Amino acid sequence: FFMNAKFKSILSGIIAVSAAVVLTLSCSAPNASNNYVPSVPGIDTPVDGLSSVQFASAMQSGWNLGNTFDSAEYGNKNNKLKASNGKSYETAWGMPETTEKMICTVAAKGFKTIRIPISWHNHITDGDNYTIDPEWLARVKVVVDWARKNKMFVIINIHHDNLTSAQMSTTYGFSVNPDSSSEQETSKKYIKRIWEQVADYFKDYDNHVIFELLNEPRNMDLANPFNPSSSEESACNGVIKQYEQVALDAVRASGGNNANRFVMVPYYAASPWKYSNWSLPTDSASDKLLISTHAYDPYTFAMYDGSTDNTDFSESVEGAELKNLFDSLNTKWVSKGRGVVMGEGSCSDKGNTSDRLAWFKSYIAKAKAINCPLILWDNMATISTGATDASERHGYFNRNNCTWYFEELVNAMITTAGGTIDGNIPNGDGGEGGGNSGDTGTPVDLTKAVSGYGADISTANNILTIKTPASPAADYKGYSQVQIPFTKSSATKIAVTFKNNGKITMNFQVAGSDPWGSRILSDANAKYFNANSDYVTEEFAIENNAAFFTIGSSGVTDYEINVKSIVLK
């Protein structure tokens, strides 16, 4: 099917395209275009050499395993693997025990990141050294490993260990009390020891595992811990800075890959707005700190259950508030080269699905514009589950049967963030789906594909679609030719994940004055494939001097080829 001179006129400018680098890593002043990093489900996004802004972009969109490992009790220093209600802590707040199928389903939906909130204070076996129960650590590791098997970024943290001053005498943990130096010293010891152990336990994991030093640190003794006065905010941030420095030093000193691991750091309550008297901790690694923040905004729409509760979303009103939020984060951090991760966010189910859909599209578009991923909070609570607090209905994934309560909302979130929904990715034993090789590699930019005569192409949701043209010329009916440029660098193989409804062929070409004609490499080595109703992955050894990977139909008069990913390895 490889045609000659009749393709030449289509190719003006292709030589310039042929040198395109698949994944552009820029160290220049951050902006949306030169810091966006694509991520493909089931494939580890290369992260070596990324700036913090680029790394945040690569996390794309994520999901919280909420109310699970973060469940907690207070007032007892006895180590317990079970809560007072007799359930394991993992299920004490109403969630089912986490399974590999759950994690596989979340990954297959298209989420690239999972956040695993973890409370540690109920799992201390030695109060003098704050020794973590090894069974608790081992259980956390199981879930981390499931997520990594599915090529996800994984966030682990210290979550609900933030105490009141009174609880400091009855419960292990830390307080944010600017008026008590003794509490601060005890808190530093606790935070340091937790991170010494957690960092050591996961030190050999690569940079797709992220440490979040604290979750929403705040003074729990205030009348409203989430709304301090300006002086209280400033005083508390002075304490939080000290805690995060102790934690970061413990992480960096623990060895392994922790010397350069990405670490998330919040300021007061992880609020986007409450940063007075706060600054980043001093770090021995370069540009490995990410701002950790949470925003259920606008609050009256996304959460508040009261007299001024709002169920309607308007781009001119609520959308303007979201613009202000992300403009502020961009001005304060991203524009200055600091990546931001929205570790929690959602809008509560108030029976207003269409307005929530508008919220998701607006929120995610504005977040993506500054390369900020949202990690969706999910507590499995909805109107349909009987949840009565209208501000806390943040259920999206039914873990009991691995289905989605609001699939339209989740799909909009992932695709607006630039992701792909409902892909087949490798899940291993106990998983669902499968088919993509899932090997680590560098993804090729499918949007660089160039069509030859006889093919209509489009790219949507990170899928390259090659179809029969509306009016094919008589002498080219049944044939197509599409070139995808790549830069070989040190890669030796290329893996293509695709499906098709008729016979197709694939091969390599070189750049030159006639790239559509006689520049085809080893025509005899072209591979032909019959129809595949499901995605399959095929590998090719990259031929010398190859600059394009070429895909096309072969004598099929009504065809469609869907390419999910092309990966250099």
C-alpha cells in the first residue's frame, strides 16, 4: 500500500515535523505549552529530569482512596489493628476492604494517580520510639504495589494524626499549637519518626511514589480550625514550617531513591489562600517540592449545606470564582516554577448532576491550564446511598461492585484533563481487562500524525483514529498512509497498542526529499494484521535511520484504525 509520488504535495513541511521530540522537557519559564506532559494509562510516564511543574502535569488526574487507611480513633495509646467497633481500621469508616480489582478498575477508567491517605497513630507499638506496627505498613505496601502494577503515580502521607492539645496526652500524633513549645517538640519527634520509617520502607520505589508530608495541618483548638484569624494563621504557619523541615530532612536522609523523590508540602489547612508566614522547607534536592493544596470551591456550591446552599453552576459566577482560584495559584507558584497538586477536591451530590458536570469541566480546564492535577476526593457517599449530609456526598466509585455512581462526571474529569477513559491496561492476577503491554517507555505524541492521501485522521481523548475518507479517489480506494514522527534516541523497540476492523500494515520510513515514496525501510519486513476487535500491542525493532512509524489500511474499503499509544523502549 506504500504509494509514491502522488503523496508528495501533501507533505510540505513534514521534514520539520520529523525531528519533533516525543516528550519535550523544558526548563524555561513555566507556561502551559512547554510544561504539559502527556500520560498514557497502563504506561509509566517517564519522570527523570522533569521540573516540578512538569511532574505535576504528568500526574494528570487522580482519585483518593478516602475514608480507608485514614480512618482513626482518639483517646487510646494502645496499638490496635481493629477499631473499637470491631472492624479493621481499613473498614472502620464504612468502606469495604480494598482489593486489587478496585485499584485496577480505577486505573482502567483512566486515572493516572492515586492518593492513599494514611493515619498512623492507632498503629504504634512502641510509644518511646513511635514504632509503626509492621502489619500496618505491610498492608499499605500491598495497595501501593497494586497501584504501581497499574503504572499509577501514588501519594502516601500523614493524614488524621493532627490532634488537639488535650489529645496529645491520650493519643499519639502532633498538634499545631504555637503557644506550647513542649507540644511542638513532641510533635516534631512524632513526625520525624513516622517519616523515618515510612521513607525507609519505600526508599527503593521510584519517583512515581510521592510523599505528602502532612495533610491539612491546622490548630485543632481553634473554634473553627479551618478559618483562623490572620495572626493565628501566621503563627501556625511558623510551626508548620518547622514540622515540614523535620519531615523533609528525615526523608532525604533515609537513602535509596528518597534523595531526589518528589515531596508534597502544604501550608495552613492546605488552603490555597492561607500561606502567610509560610515558606518552602530547605531542600537538598533541586526542584523536587510540590505545593499541596485542597479546594472544594466555590464552597457554597461544592460543599456547604445550609441556608445559602447553592446547587446551580454558572460559568459567569461560579466559574469566575474558579478562575480566581487557579489564577492565584498560578501567580503565587506555577508562574515562578513551582508545581502545584490539588490533593483533594470535589463537588457534593445535591441532586444536581448537570450542574456538577459543568463544574467538572470548568474546574479541570482551569486546573489543566496551569498544569495542576486534581486528585478527586471519594468517600462513597451519595444521595442514592442514603447520605444525609448534603455537603459530604462525594461518592463516585462504588467499591462494593466496582461500578461508577456518576460515570459521566468522572469521564468528563479525565478527558478534560487530557486523559483517556476506559482503556485496557495490564492488571495482573485478580485484575480486570488487559491487553496493553504496559511496559515502561517514552510515549510518542500521536497528535503529530500526518495523513497521506486516502486517510482521514483525528485525535481525541489521546486516541489516534484513522478512517476511510469521505470521498476517496478511485485509484486509492482501500488504502491509507499515516506517518507518526518520532526521535529514536537510545530506544531499540517501539510498541504500538491498537485495534482495527480490517487488514492493516505497519512499517518504518526515513526522512528525506521523498518521504512518502522510495524512502520506505525494509518493505519486506512490513507487518500485516487482520481485524482486532480489542486493543492489542505489537512490538517492532526500530530500523536504522527510522524517523517515522507508518500505519495504514491494506485493501479495505471501509476501515477504522484506533491507535491508543506508541511507546519507545
